[in-house]
Amino acid sequence: MTEADPGPVERSFRARTLAPGAGLGPVLVLDEPLSFWGGVDSASGRVIDGRHPQFGEALTGRIVLLPGGRGSSSSSSVLAEMVRARTAPAALILLRADPILALGAVVASELYGRAVPVVELAEEPYRTVDTGDVAAVDAVSGDAGVVRVWPGLTPPGRAGPGASR
């Protein structure tokens, strides 16, 4: 980086809050919707659906972008169990709102006092976020949620390694 090239620039987007909270972490973009029930192991936080493109990936501590949930209403209980077991994502960013995943995050926050923010992001900004970026989600009520993204690095002022693919 030089004065002429300041390097990666933070991008900020408005998002619709589905479950409040704040999260920071490396990004994992899922190529397809995912059913947490039968598709995620709550003990390890890994995708266990053998047909999913991100099979084997860990969701734990990551900002997970997914087009939406898929299938069972039991996905909410799996997400809540992940929060209890401390294997949950740092936040969920959805292309299409999913009330089942939002419910799991809200219930987990009430039961365990740990929030996993869930937001819906418009398609245009959603498509600009990549695995390997670092993101922060500040989800407050209504449309006031904010998603900040730093391309492939640790955000300014934060210690720790950047994301890897």
C-alpha cells in the first residue's frame, strides 16, 4: 500500500434486521440454501450435508452469507443449539429473509444470552461479498442494520488474522 493506493476499502451496506445483535468475523459465502436440520452438525459447527457445495466447511465464528434457509422448521432449534454449544456463526446474512433461522437466533439470545444477528441484504451488495472478506454486522431494529465489509483482511483496529478460503 502507498499513499496513492490506500489498499482495501471498507464498504458499508444497509440491511434489514431479522434478529438483533452484533458480529464480526471472516466471511463464508454459501453457494446454495442450507437446511440446518440435517445439514449442519451443531456439535462441530460444520456443514454435513454431503450434497452441499460447502460440505465440511466450519460455520463457527464466521459471517455466513446464504441465499436462504431450506427445509425443516427444526433449523431454528439447530441454530439455538449451536449458540448453546458455542459453535454458531458470528452472524447470518441472508439474500431472502428466513423466519425460521431468525426465530432460532432470537430464542437462543433469550435462552443463552448470546446473540447471533440475522439480517437480510439486498441482492446487489450481497453479490459483492466474497469468502475471504471480513465483515461486521450491527443489527438493530428494522431497516437500520449495517453490514461493513473489508476485502480479505482484518478490519482496521482489530487484532487477529484475516480470513482464508
